[in-house]
Amino acid sequence: MAGSRRKGSHQSEVRSRLIQGAREIMRDEGCTAVTAGRLAQKIGLGRHIVHYYFGTIEELLIEVIRCDGEEVRGQVDRMLQEEFPLRTLWAPSNPIAPQLFELIALAIRSEPIRCAVQEYTRLIRTMVTAAIQAELDRRGLTPVVPPVAIGLVVVGISQALAGDSAIGLNDGHSEVEELLENWIAGFERYGTWPLIDLTAQNH
């Protein structure tokens, strides 16, 4: 059975090299470029070594997601403590967005990868929401829009612009960036967020 096959030690230097090599391939060439042959070539070891430590490429990708998730969590935690949370989230040039989109595409077709992506996305989302709420509490502000919704809007727009930029599309970016800057400035100062009253009647 696949689950009983021998795996190398989790503390192995070779295992760490495989994970780091896979991360670099994903960053430079995309998720689909991570194969046993390509990875073995990159780190200068035999192809069988990849499958000794990871039964499948899917298992390797899940480990990469976990390692990246821990790294991103640490970065987000540090940044959220340094400045207003929405300023941390608002990064239209975010370089990890294209890779994130690739992982989401893989997650649609793979339940184990989907679970790994969900785990760390939820974790970071919880951190972001808590940081926004803590900042509002510190300032004695009560927003009409829930902090979790505000965080999702800012991150979503940031990732969308970064995805556009990755394919050389920048139409409307300056207008959206100006809009978000104004929204964030208002939220920083007053705790308000633009709302559209769908029940209002036009006269």
C-alpha cells in the first residue's frame, strides 16, 4: 500500500532541499513544472529520491503549501503589528498572486491540495480580521461593514490587480488604486467604508 511505503526523515537535509527546489520551480516556472524529473535535475540527485521522500508530486506540493503558509503567516503577523492592517493588505504588485491562482486551479481538482490551501487561507484570514478589529477597538471605532468583509475586499482587489499585471494588463489599475487609497484613508481615520444602499429609490 502507498501509505506503508518508506519515507525519508522529516528532518533530512535532502527532504528540505527537495521542498526548497520545488518552491523555486513553482516560483520561476509554475506549479505544473514541478515533476520528479525536473526536481531531480534541479537539485542534482536521482529521480527515485523524490519518490523516496514523497510518494507523489501531490504530497510534495502539499508540503510546499504548508511551508509557504508558515512563512507567509510569520510575515503577515510581523507586518500587521507594524502599521495599519489595511496598508499591509493593500499590495497591488503582490508577486505571489499568480502562484496563488495556480494553486487554486490545482485545488479545484485535488481534495488534499484544496484542504491544505483552505487551512492556511483561513488561518491568515482570521489573523487579518482580528488585526483590523483590534485596531478599530483601540481607536474606539465601530464600523458598519464587518472587518472580515473589508479584509476580503482589499485582498481580493489587490490579488486581481497583481494577476492582471502578471499578464501585462493594467487597464483601469490607476483608477482602482486611487479609489482604494481613498477608501483605506477614510477607514483609517473614521472607521467608515463606502456603502451602496440598494433599497434607495431614484427620484
